[in-house]
Amino acid sequence: MGRVVRWAAAGLMLATLLGFGALLGPHYRRHLAFEQALEELARQASQEGAPVEVVRARVQNQGARLGLDVRAAHVRVRRTDYGVRLEVRYPVRVDAAFYTVDLHFRAKAGR
């Protein structure tokens, strides 16, 4: 009997971990795609010499394309000796049937 209970508990724990992975995984994949897009935006901004406001708007548009709620206040654009450096901090709310959590992401790109 004890062995069955242990296997059932292990199965429940595994199912819970897989459930959280399925719930959170898409948000982390979207974050990785956003970081890759930011690298391209930073490269373009460095080459073009685009104004900070234009770069900020491009970052917000890219976030919107990926379904992220990126606002102007979340975007930091800095010009350096080597190019443009982008840093974006944005929250993502994840609602589960029994729990709500805000994930806080930080994407960086450029030099």
C-alpha cells in the first residue's frame, strides 16, 4: 500500500511540474523571441542613428507583435561609444485557475 501512495504522490508532483511548465513555458519562449528581435533593433538603430523616440516606438511595436504589454516607460535606450543599448523591463500576468502571478522580465540588447 505504501508503495502505491508514493508512486501516486510522485505522479501528482510530476503532473504539477508539467502543468506549470505548460503554463509558463510560452511566456519564456516569447521573451526569448523578444530578446532576439531587440538585438536586431539595436543593430539597426546603431547603423541608422535613429532618434531615441523612434527606437522606443519600434521596441514597443515589436513587443505588441509578440503580444507583450511593453510601454514607453518600460524601455530604456542608451547611446554608447559602440552603438545603441536597449533594456526593457516588463511584467506579464499569468492567471491559473487557483493562482495568479506576475512574471517580471528584463530583456537587454546591443552594446
